[in-house]
Amino acid sequence: MSNFYSYHVFRHLGFSTRHVLAKTALFSFLIAIFPAQRLSAHGDIHVQIERINPKIQKSPSAELYVKRGDLYRLDENYTAALADFNRAEKLNPKLETIYLGRGRTLFEAGRYQEALPALNQLMEMKPDHPDGRILRARVSFSLGDSASALRDYDHVVATVPSPSPDCFLERSATLIKLSRPQDAIRSLDEGISRLGNLPALQLAALEIEIDLKQYDSALVRIDQAMVPLQRREQWLTRRGEVLQTAGRSEEAKAAYTVALSAIQTLPPIPRSAKPTRELESRLQSLLEAHAPENTKTKP
């Protein structure tokens, strides 16, 4: 399941992007690299299209049109992509990939209302199609129909042995939209139980707990998330921030101190990395703010 779709649907989230995007390194990373990936891939896509054109001229088939349509979609040439899916449908209307490709193209083009019939048709042909279900959920979410989106996410979670983390993240976003934050946390915890201690899921649940002022639960979650990690300075810093928000300043200071110590004991190369240096500087500022007035550095 493409990570692009997660990025795309999170643009439409109805709750604070702090929940998942700003505080989830995975999605921040995806957003940062996505445009470059798309641009660098365009040249290769054009080569693939040129290679498939003579095959279509020699022996046109629904499968070849779908393949080229998908390439046009990746190239963001949505008009050409939809034209190829239409040609494929005329040749073999029972080919399910036609309707998935058409739905994806219309979704990426922002034509959500038009995407829905294509995905409904796919679901009639193959009700348990996981990619089709997820994509239809994203379309429904984008159209403001969170209840329908939730039904499709629930179906995928119930029928797919190992759904992608995206499914649990997006289902939790849908539950937030439906004013069910505790269910959103439970959805993320189900994902953690089934897929493992994934930072993206832990961070998303953590931010919801903080917004609900469930600070003790948030602290327990941070401790659990850190267990398998060798590098813990980011989580220790977050622990300090939660404690500070909860009004537990002395404990926050202790967490910041441990986080700073963790950075200072790193080997030179990882410690010199820009994100690590920035975190170290921020921790020093946080600890400075906690210092007694008479010990603070004078300007």
C-alpha cells in the first residue's frame, strides 16, 4: 500500500496535524522526500511509457492499457491515464485493476465524487479487495463521510492478517473526526499489538493522550516505546515535555538532563548530525529555563 496515499489523506485530516504529522517522524520524512521522489521518477516513467507504446500498437489488450494508465497516473497525466482505463474497460470490463486504477487516478486528481463509483464497482466485483477498501475509505473521508470510511477501515482490519500501519493511523484519524478519541487510541494500540512497537503508531496515540490530558497514560506509553530502542534522546525529551505540560517541573528537568546526557555520550559522528545538534541545543535551553534565577547565564 503506497505511502503516498497516507500523505495525501492526512492533508484532509480533521484533527490537529500535531497528532500524527508534526510529531511522527515517519510522516515528516515522507512529506519531506515525496516531491523529490516523484520528480526523479518522472524520467524513468517516460521511458517505460515509450517501451509499452509499441506493444499496445502491435497487440492492444486491457492489461497493457491498465499498465500504461498506471504509468500516466504516476506521471500525474491524469487525462491520459483515464483515457487508457476507458480503453481497457471496452476490451475487458471484468478486469478489476481497471476500477482500482481509475479510482486511484481520480483520488489523486482530487476528484473524489467521481472516484467513488469506480471503487464501488470494484467492491462489487471483489468485496475483500484490501487496496480498494482502503482507497474507498480515503475517498469517503475526503468527502466528509467518516462513517463510511470507518466501515471500510474496520473491514480491512478484520479481514487482512497484517494491515499496513497506514490503515490503523487513518482509522484513528477517522475516529477522531467522529469525536471518538478513546476508540482512536484503542485502534492504534490494536495496530501496535498486531504489527509491533512502531514509532508512528505510538506517537499518534501519544499525541491523542496528551490532548486528552491523560498524562500518566502518555508517560507509560513513552516508557514502553523506549524499551527496544538504543537511541532514546528524542523520547526522553518528549517525556520531559509531557511532564512539563502536566505541571511536574522537577521531573521534567530530570528527563531533560537524562536526554542531554544520552546525546553527550554518543560517538562523534551521530552526535555531530544536524538534528542531534539541534536537539542538544534545545535541551540546553530547556534546562536553562529550569535553572534557579541566580544561576542562569547573564546576557
